[in-house]
Amino acid sequence: MKDLFRSKYSLLFLILFIILLYVILEKAILPFVMNVVESDVFFEEETEAELLGNVRNERTDFALMHCKNSMKEEEIVPEDADFLDGKYDAWALGNRTYIIRSGVRMIDPEKGQVERKFACKIRLVENDPTDFKNWSILGIDFHGDDEEE
């Protein structure tokens, strides 16, 4: 074997080896990679086209309702809190995910009635927006008493 590397044919074997690697790459590896790339393996199909950015529609109304219910269930706000439904902002992030920002009026024992802001990230996982089980709360941010607005 040692003589093979020192022989006059070693350069020829090197060139043949490089050609063999090139042929394997061109005939086997690249066609396989191209088939995978052209297939739908990595394609995430959106269920429906929706406008991105600041939106306000029936789906965002339901998202706000579910965010409010979650805040009450998790006792982030008291049961008698008054949500400012007319003043909410909603942004569609795509793939049925929304950020809802609104306010809530609560009674603070020291300050009386105060208005606080909250934001909720929520995603519709199934088709029916009216069913609470079809929504997934991804996060709630609530500006409490000690935070400035």
C-alpha cells in the first residue's frame, strides 16, 4: 500500500477518486436533495389567508372574550372588574395568532377606581372561534399597581 502512494499512478488514482466522488454527488446525492426540497415536507400550509397587522373582526372579538375569561379564571383580575371592550386593539401575527391589548377598570382599596392595561397573546387552534376549547392562551401581560403606564 505504501508503494501505491509513491508510484507514478498515485496522481491518476487521486483524479479517479475525485471524479468518482463528483459522479456520486451529481447522480445520487443532489437528485435526492432536490426531491426533498421540491416536496411539501418543509411546507407549512396556512389554513386560510388573513390580513396581518392591526385588525378588528369577529375573530378578534372572540379572542378578547377568551382573554378576559382566562384573566378571571386565573384570578389576575377580580370577578367584578370592568373590561373596556370598546377600546381594544388587536394585531394578527399570522397562523391564527393574535395579540389583544385592552384596559380594565378595577377598584383599588387605596386609590379607588383605577384603569390598568393588559395584553394577551392567543391562538385559534381549531376552526370554531366561539368554542373556548379551540383557543390557546400563549401569554398574558398585566400592568399591575406598581407599574407605570
